[in-house]
Amino acid sequence: MRIIIFDLSHNFRRELTKELLPLLPEGSLIESSGDPSEGLEKIALFHPDIVLINHANVAMRVNDDKLIHKIQEEGKFPIVSYGIADKSKVNYSWIGITDYLEKKEDNAALLARDFINATKHMFVLKNPLKAEPQPRMMQPGATLTRARWKKDKEARQTKTNPMEALQVAREIASSIAKSRNIETATDSPPPKGSVDLIAIGSSTGGTEALSSILKELHPPLPPIVIAQHIPALFAKLFAERLNDECRLTVQEGEEGLTVKNNNVYIAPGNFHMTVNRESGLIVTHLNTGPKVHSCRPSVDVLFDSVAAFIGKSALGIILTGMGQDGAQGLLKMRKEGSYTLGQDKNTCVVYGMPRAAFDLGAVAKQLPLTAIAGAIEEIAGL
């Protein structure tokens, strides 16, 4: 794993690095910076897997949205933030941060353990870096050279042939799908006009992914229901923003609402949203049941209801996000005959949820973000 730490305190960066190194996979590398400009330069050369940033003393030193946006421009990796504020009072997901960790005083050891617990599911996705067995630290003001990291990159590439790795991944996914009696990704989309409902799930990076897709859609289309991990206060604002941007009508989901063609319904923050067929109509319902995968709304909860009540007349789509929420639900949809799509790795901010779904055999076809709107219209256009 490659991790870069943003924190104004040199001492805390040093302590946090010291505590993290023994907990990371062998060969992991940690860099750090106390200056946003220097940190952005290091990110461009270091190519981290995760960025760990002190929300209060770095992100708030400059315009928060601009800094996070600039970090995201450098690469598609999760950004984990930490600070002394209570987690419930930090609207971290709205500005593109994957997770927020509460910093207990100046306890670097505790923060390191919390960070590992929050991100350890990513570790199995990377091979240990054998080229440099001793992890290094960069001191403030040190300069990384492109030659230095290019050499390391070339060394890693000689160990793993990308085409061989891709073929192995395809074979594994195919065997998993067959073991569940599901057709592989060559199965055909449903006949034109047979889709009654489109269900979409997303998390980290999902707000912009949804905006990108919905702005490209043209009526006539079936109703669209969405579960996006988003704080309660921002779900309504997000829906209003999309409604202004899109040709479709976008709103928050409500209890007992009959969905209509050419309309989009986004699950409110802190509520699960489900659908049901009632007297031939598709109706939304809200509840505050237990969180699923630590999320409410949960993509799995929405997808489960779509599988149960809409079945083969649905189109399911899973977009960028950390974790595995939605993977099992999408699998249930596919087993019931729904056609399913997943966002591909190269265009995801975090290839977590789509990967989990793909590995289960829940995704019939993976597509780049720019191709998903066209696929929706081709598959579900009325």
C-alpha cells in the first residue's frame, strides 16, 4: 500500500507514520506533507492508494472544496479524513471524502488502528511491494523525482503482467457466476420497452457520477430510484441541484409515493428506501430500520426490494463507492432476471462496490461512466 498523510504537525505525522508502518502490508510506503501545494506535487509522483488528511488543520487552511477537488484530480483514490470534531457533525461525504475518523487527543496509535479498521478491506487488492522492503519517509521540503518512481513502477510491472492478471480476474468472476447458476456477462439485455424501473446505487464519488449520467438522459424513460450514501441535510439539496440540471424531474423519495415515468427519486439521508407493487403501481416506502453495511440509506435494501417486487422488469446499476453495499442486492436482482450494469474500475473514484458486485457475478456488463447513460437509454428507453 502507498499512503500519503496531510497534517500541519510534523511531530504528529512522524508519530502516525511510526504507528502505521507495523500495521500495513509488507513493503508499504508512507509519504507525508504539511503543505497542501507540496502534498499535491507528491501525490502526482507518489501515486498513493489512499490519502489521509487532517480535516481541521489542513483542509480548513485553504478552501476545503478546492483542496479536495485538486486531490481528486490527481488520481482516483479514497480520501480518509480525521479531526477532533464529532463524526456526526462532519459532512465529509458531501465534499468527496470517503470516511472520517475522530482523533482522540494526540493519540497516533489509536488513530492508526482506526484507520486500518476503516480501510483494511482494500489491502487484499494490492500485492506487497517487494522492490523496496524498507518503507521510507519523506521529510518536509524533500523532492521526489519522476525517475525515482518510474523505476519503481517499472519494477512492479515486470512482476505482474496486466493481461495475465485481467485474464485471471475474468476466469475467477466467470467461475463464481457459474457456481451461482447465473449466466456470465455475455447475456443479452431485455427486450425494448420491457423495463418498468431503473435502480441505481452509489457512494463515494457517486454524486458527481449520478450528475454526469442523469444530465445525459432523455425522456421517455421508466422511473429511476437511487440510493446514494449522503448526509440527511444534503439529500434534498442534491435532488434540487439535479432537477435544475436534468431533463428528467428529480426529487427526494417520499413515503407512499407512486413513481412515474421520466422521474427520478433519491432516497433521503438517514432513511432506507424500498419499492413495492401495489394495485399494479410501483410505490416507494421509507423506513429507519437498522443500518446495513453501516449505511442508511442502503443500496442493498433498495435492490432487495426491487428484486422481490420488480424482478426481470428492472434494470440495476451499481456505481463508484467504497465497501460492498449493493453487491448482494444486485446479485438478487440478476437472479430474478434483472439486467445489471456496473461502473468500470478506470472511471470509479473508488472501485469498491462495483468490484464486490462483479466478483459475486452480479454484474452482467461493466461500462465506463461515459457509456452508462447511453446504455440506459438503449436498454430501458420507452
